[in-house]
Amino acid sequence: MGPKQDVSKFAYSVVAIVIALLVGAVLIAVSGYSVKDAYSNLFMGAFGGVYSLATTIVMSTPLLFTGLSVAFAFQCGLFNVGAEGQLYVGALTSAVVALGLGWLPPVLRVVIALLAGAGAGALLGFVPGYLKAKLGAHEVITTIMLNYVATFLTTFLVKTYFKDPGPVDQTVLLPSGSRLPELIRGTRVSLGIILGIAAVALLNHIMRRSVLGYEIRVVGENPHAAEYGGVSVSAKTVQAMMISGAVAGLAGSVEVMGTLYRFIPHFSPGYGFTGIAVAVIAGQNLWAVIPAAILFGALQSGGQTMQLFAGIPMELMTMVQGLVILFVAAPALGSLLFRLKIRAKEGGGLE
Amino acid sequence: MNRIRKPLAVFSVALVAVMVMGIASFSVAAAKPRMAIVFATGGLGDKSFNDSAYEGMKRAEEELGIEFDQAEPQAVAEYESLLMRFAQTRKYDLIISIGFDQADALQVVSERFPDQKFAIVDTAVDAPNVASYVYKEAERGFVVGAVAGLITTRTGDPRIVSDKQIVGVIGGMDIPLIRANVAGYIAGAKYVNPKVEVKYAYVGHWADPAKCKEMANAMLDEGVDVLWLAAGRSGLGGIKAAEERNRYAIGADSDQGYLAPDNILTNGMKLVDNTVYMAIEAVLKDEFKPGINMLGINEGALGYSESLVPSDIIAEVDKLAAKVASGELEVPEDIDQVEPWLKAEGK
């Protein structure tokens, strides 16, 4: 995709977001809430002040990884619905490794724990990749199912082997040397966001500049042609799923090591699934994962204050998010509305 | 491109307009006392813990003239930022955390805002500005256990399926807090009826009604007449099972009678509404007390509802409840202690 197309796609996305917010405004008004209160809180909660900005970044960080994970699999024509599960195994593995390696110097400890989280995610990504390559089992089904396996397996492992004594099922707190450094004091903004951007850059480089990336793209475009051209579709499928899983695993690692400082079962409010939305909005361009993740982080963060101070239920916020996906991902619907609107203005008949 | 540019301009202007309006209208705090509450992850509509806390807030709004804002987190990861956002405004007289899994987040936030008063219900946070309200869980287990132990002998009742005298309890998670409830339940049932057999199990999740229903059916298969669901939202599944097979269920935390009007025998009430109300009242009267506040039947924070309980059983259980409230009966909090305790009580 050329730069010119990227710009027009970006412009289109901005317009789609604005339409989504306007339709959302109608829904908010119909539900009996003040649109003004809602959107001023949404905006201030996402961007008004240091803490709001920090919260937006904190909430964008895991979405950056899960979004990248799903977007990367898209490039190979694979739909990884399993980011949520990969996130959980990555999170627990990092927590356990970070706790177990207390004797190592901090930097080494953090690096190894991150790699272990990525490794665990890759391993969980390998399973659906292999099943698809060898048995033709569709990755959507297998990854969805593995989400349950991963979520409950981690819960079980924490309860049985890694539980902090006390009423809550969770691991003990990571010592400060096992945590990702805090970038802004008093917030939970950690090195994770930088790692996320670096991961986008790295995967983008792999996709555009390496043989592996080229082969993965060819398989994504047309597996038959790829096979004919001597690229092993099954090998690329397994590799792409493993990379995708590794990145999703890192989402969990970064959340545990940079934000929560411990593993808590069911900690994720669906980062893996929101990652799908991020990837859909980003489309074919991996760099676009960054603004898309920040958009959803901002909606989450602003949604909090909308809930707290405008009294608007989180469900309405989730609906607005759904509208954003709908309008951005369904250009046909968007342009249909445009035409209706323009026709109405010109003809004066509809409004 | 042309097709897009015009609407783009229109909508950009609209967006800017909406945002400018929003920023210009930031509201000014009212003079009434203002409270904030962060619910547990089950959310409102759990017909139990959170709903009960909400009732307490509403009553304080009417009777004490407060205003309040609320937050419904979807996952544990959100607690801290929600508490932080409330605390940052510095306009709340009290910020209330509902549920034991908020302890971590509240620990952090309470340290960062030492002048802000906090209260947490159902667990203890050790900080000079946090009032922790915890329950003598075994006490309510004891009263509903006593009701169960007595009703299971009434074979004339169509919901009592056999004369085997088996009652059951399903807990949400195998944790000390729930185990204390189970211990109290066993103690209560056996205290009033030495012949009774008590079965118990744990779902392992607060919000898995399907699994709870499965476990409830297994217990009903074994001849359980009365089943207590101390399992948060999961309990809804167990209540359904009891209703479908026309046995007695006992609800938890708030009055769940409307879920199965002919089958909810009573409810093991955790009067979170009274607790929340108490916490607010304490702040308004300038009697805010940091540290652990233990609440039980005596404080009006635990109890049972009369619902379908026959009046003679109510009379008997009320006598027992009074003994518990006065401290004459000290209910064991551990399942292993129940038998020795019964022996010591001469049962």
C-alpha cells in the first residue's frame, strides 16, 4: 500500500471515528444522559492532565501488543482469536520466572522474564499453527478453544502452585528489581509502551525487509501461488502463529511486570479481544496499530471518567467502541451514510 | 479524495465543537457531602453483594442527604485507576471499596492520598486512613444452617423429598472467608439437629452459574433437601436447579426470594447496605474509625430473612441468633473445629 493510500485511509478513519462519536451521542441522548457531560468527561479522562494521559498510555500498552499480534497474523491470512489466552500464559510465565530468578541482577532478570513470556505465548501459538498446517483445523476454532484452556490453566496453576497466602488467588508481588521501570512517577506508565513501539518497528521491518516477511505475505495473499513458488505454506503458518503468539504473550508479560506487579487470575478486561478490534482498524499497515491502540486506550481511559463523573454505564462506552469498529471496518456502510447525508442536503428531501 | 474532503471538514468542525462545549462546561462541586463507591467486578445486577451496597448508598442519599458517584469495574486491573481518579478530585468525603479483591489497589491509592478517607467492605487494609469492615462470616452460616437443620425434618412439605435429613451448601471459592460460612452452616444445622448430614462443595468462581447448577444438581441427586448458595453470581445457577426440582434453596448476601418465590427458604444476609450506611454515617458524625471494624449479627450487619420459614422455626432461630449476638454462642470459623465445638456445647 503506497503512502498516498495510507493518508486517505487515515483520513477516512478519522471521519469514521467522528461519525461513530456522533451516532454514540444520539444513543447517549436517547438513553437519557447528557451528551455534553459524557463527551467532556470522555475527552478529559483520556487527554486532560498528566494522570489521564498516563492512564490512556497504560491502557493502550497491552492493546499495542495484542493488536500487533492479531495484525501480524492477518498478514499471513490467519485470524488469531487466541491473543487473550496467549496473554495469560505469557503473563503467568513472566511472573513465575521473574519471581524465581531473584538471585540474578535486575536487568537480566527482566529480560529473561520477558523472553520467557514471549516464549510461552509462542508455544501456545504453535499449537493452532501446527493443527492448521498438519490437520487443516481452522485456527479460529482452535484459538478460541485454547483461550479457555489458557485462562483456566493459569488460574489452576496459580491456585495450586504459586499462590500468595491469603484470601485472594494471586502470586506474590514482584520485587522492584523484577519490574519494568516506571517512566512517569506515580503512574503506571512503564517501559512497556516503548517495548510495544519497538515490537511494531521490528515486525514491520521483518515484514518488509526480510525473506521470512516476504514469504509470510505471499502465503497471506495467495497460499496456492506460494506453494507453487516453493514457499512451504505449513511452515509459514506455524511460524506466523508462533510470532503472533509471542507478541500476545508479551502483552501479558508487560502488564504483569509493568502495571499489576503480580499475576491475578482473570485480570484482563479482554485485551486480547480488543486487540482484534485494534488490528481490524489498523488493517494491512502494522504502523497503524500504534494509533489504533491509543484510540482504544483513550476510549477505555476516557470511558472510566465518563462512568465515574457523568454516571454513564460502561455498557454505553462499549457501544461507542463497537460503533467505531463498525464504521472504520465497514467503509461501505460509512460511505453509504455520507451519500445519504449529501443527497439529503442537496435535495433537501430527507431531513 | 474529493468525495471525502467535504464531509471530513464538516465532521471535524462538529467534533471540535462538541469538545469545546465539553471543556467549557466542567461542573462545579455541590455543597452536599459527597461519597464515591467502587463496586466489585461482578457489577450491578448481581442481585447480591453489589446490589446490596447500592441499596445502602441510595438509602444514605435519601436519609443522610449525601450525593454519590459510582464505578463498575470490569476486571481487577481497573480498580487502581478508578480509585485513583476518585481520590484525585479531592472532593469526596469518603471513597468506598466493595469486595476483598480491591485490597491491593486500595493499599496503593490510600498511601498516595493520606488525607483522603477510605472504607473497604469485606476485607482489611492496614492504613491509617482506611476503615475496614469485615464480617464474622460464621455467624450468618450458623443461623441459616439452623433453619436448614430444622426444616429438613418436615417431611410433610413437598419440597422435603425424603426423611434422610441431608442439607447442603455450595461456596463460591475455597477460601477462608467462605470456609467460615460453611463451618457456621454445619455448626448451625448440627446444633439444632444432631442427625442431620451436611454436604459442601466449592464452585471455584464467583460468576459461573452453569457450573454451580451442575454441582447443585449433583447434590440434589444425593437427596439434599435444602441447599445454601454462598457463591456470588454463580449461586443463581444453584437456585435455578433447586427451583426446577422443587427443593429448598437458601440465597446469599441480599434477599433473592423473587428469583424463585416458592423455593427460596431464607437468605444468609450480609447486610452490605447497612454496612455502607454505617460507614457513611460514621464519616458524617465525625466518627470515622480506621482499622478493622468487625461486624456480625449484633451490629445488624449479618442475619437471615424470614421469607418462607415457618413461624415456629423463626422463633427458635431468633433465640439462637440472640445468643450469638450476645456472645453466649461463639460459632467456630473452621470446618475442623465444628465437631469439637459441638461436643463442648453438649450436642
